[in-house]
Amino acid sequence: MWSSRVLGAVATSVVYAAGALAQAQPPPQVLVPVPARQITFQAAIAQAIEANPTVKTAVAAILRAEGILRQARAATLLQVTANATTTTLNTDVEFQGVTVTPQNSLAASVTADMPIVAAAAWARHAQAKDTVEVAQLNAADVRRQVAFATADAYLTILGTRRVVEANIVARDVAKAHYDLAAELERRGTGSRLNALRAQGQWSADEAIVETAQLSLYRAQEALGVLIASNEPVDAADEPEFAVPPADEGSLALFRTDLKLFAAEQHAAEHVLRDSSKDWWPTLDAVFQPSTTVPAPFFLPAYSWRLLMQGNAPIFDSGQRASLKMQRQASVDQARETLAGASLQAASEVRAAREAVASTERSLASLRAAASQAEQVVMITSISFRAGAATNIEVIDAQRSARDAATAAAVSEDNVRRARLELLNALGRFP
């Protein structure tokens, strides 16, 4: 009996001490860096497309392709080279007192080479044009991907911000409930247990707000990276995305990835068609004026010659045949890539349309649930003040209201995100 009384007294003391300590040490204040810069949705997309390093890398690939095109074109045009050679012998050569071969001489020549028949070079020039087109389409697709990633980060900020706001409201409600429970305890009409429960809920909500604030800051940092800004950037407005009509048949006209895959298939087919030109003969006209100082004894000091040089492949041990096999494989791969991407694109459109309809229905239900949960909190709080409800019922109502408000906020973001994904699947974004 004595031990039970002692333990009871100790437990009571611990409860009161814990309550006093909890009252003396409220939850720490949430301190999260606030971005100094805000940006609108359209401005964020435009800046990402212009300044993102990934986009700049794709644009640099266009410059490389244009350089290859100029190189291939130069191989089909006139080439002029100059050559100079000085010769020093140990002694000159004389014949009957006349120098036949001088000890020091200089020979200079200019060679002008003009391809007349160069089917393979002409083919490579045409193929290089296809390479430039592929590089341009690849840059367009990279811009689309970067724009979509930027829009996704932007919407993540909006959705996370709503979650933060809902959790802050829940925290403030929990704080108000704790203040009421503490006041009732001081008046002698409440209990220490109710105050501790209320303060525990307040502390838990404070931690949830801290976590949500950190998620928001990370999303702002991600947006800053995408738009090539060395600082976190916050969203300044809420974009609206209209649902376009069902016209899935025009996907190939709008989707940059399908255009890219189609261009890659066309380029591979072009290379394959030109395989026969590897067997064509080549013909070059070469004009070569030259001079030698001092003039040779048996040759004129100035001379020129005109050559017609022809070359025809006869036997190469299967080298050109193996190249044609590789080119055929590239065509087959490009064709299957385009076919698979077309199927995937059509599937993405159907799934995105269904996601839009589903998320809109879910949002309507969750908004109703959040409104109902708020009414429950209000009624339960009034009942608690009147003594008709328990502290646990108030805390449960607050927790349910917070969860319902968070779910509704997340659902709003899901609807906007589903519409964005539909536009992206249709090739209508950005």
C-alpha cells in the first residue's frame, strides 16, 4: 500500500513537472529561408528555355552539325594548296664550266584540285544536311523537356505551399486549443492531462510545419537550378491550363520527340540509299603551276601541268557491304524507335485525359471533406468549452481537419499537374 501511494505521488509529480517544463518550453519557431526573388510561370519557362545549361548544350550540338555540313560541302569544291621546297647540296654539279645542278635551289608549286565526279562526297554533303535538321529537332525536344521540368517544379512549389498553409492553420488551431486547456487548468476547471495532450498536438503540428517548409524550400531551390539562377526562386502566380480537345491524330505534328525520331529515321534511310554511291568512280581535275630558282639546266624555270585523275573501286574484301549492313541496322532501329514512341505517345494522351477527369472528381470530394472536417472542429471546440466534448475528441477533430485540408491541397496540385501532363503528351507545351 505504501509503495502504491509513493509511486502514485511520484507519477503525479512527474506529470506536473512535465507540464510545467512543457509550459516553460514551447515548440521552437519555424525558421526557413525565404527566397527574395519571385517569378511568374511564363517568365520561368522562358528563362529556363534560354539559360538552362542543358538547352545550351543542345544548341552547341547544332553548331557542331553545321560545322560538319560545311566540312562535307568543302570536300566537293575547289581545293588550292601551295608547296615550297629548298634544297642544299654539298657541292654544285658543273659540266664544261656550266652549272648543271646548283648547290642551293628553291622549288615552289601551287596545286588546284577540283572534283568533277565525286558521288560519295556529294552524298555525304546531303547527309550532313540531315544531321543539322536532327540536331535542331533534338534541341527543340530538349527545350520541351526542360520547360516541362520547370513547370513541374513550379507546380510543386504551389502544391507544397498549400500543404504548408494547411499545416500552419492546423498548428494555430492546436495552439489555440492548448491555450484554452492551459487557461482551464489555471482556473481549476481543467486537468493537466488535457493541457499536456493539447500541447503534444501543438508540438507535433509544429514539427509537421517544419518538414513542409523544408520541402517548399527544396522545391524553390530546384526551380532556381532549372532557370539557371544561383538562388532559390519562389512562384509568383498560379497558372491555368485549359484542356485541349481530343485530336490525338495530330501528335506527329506537335510532339518534338516524334519529329526527332522521324527525322532520325529519314536520315538513316538517306544514308542507306546512298550506299551504292560508294562504288561510283571519282574524277578530279588538277592544275599545277610550278617554278624553280635558279632555273634548271635542262628544264624551264616556270612550267605548269594539267592532270585528270580517275579512281574506281574494284574489290574491297566486303568493306562496303559491311557498311551497308550497319546502315540497314540503323534504319531498322530508327523505324522501331519511332513506332514505339508513337504508341507510347498515344498511351500517354489517353492516360493523361483519364487522369484529368479522375483528379477533378477527387478534388470535388476532398474539398467537401475538408469543409465538413472544419465544421466538425468548430462544433467540437464549442462543445469542449461547454463541457459536452472531451479533449481527445477535439484533438482527433483537429487532426482529421488537418489531414483533409492537406489532401485537398494536394488534390488541387494533382489536377493542375494532370492538365500540364496532358498538354505535354499532346505536344502543346510549352
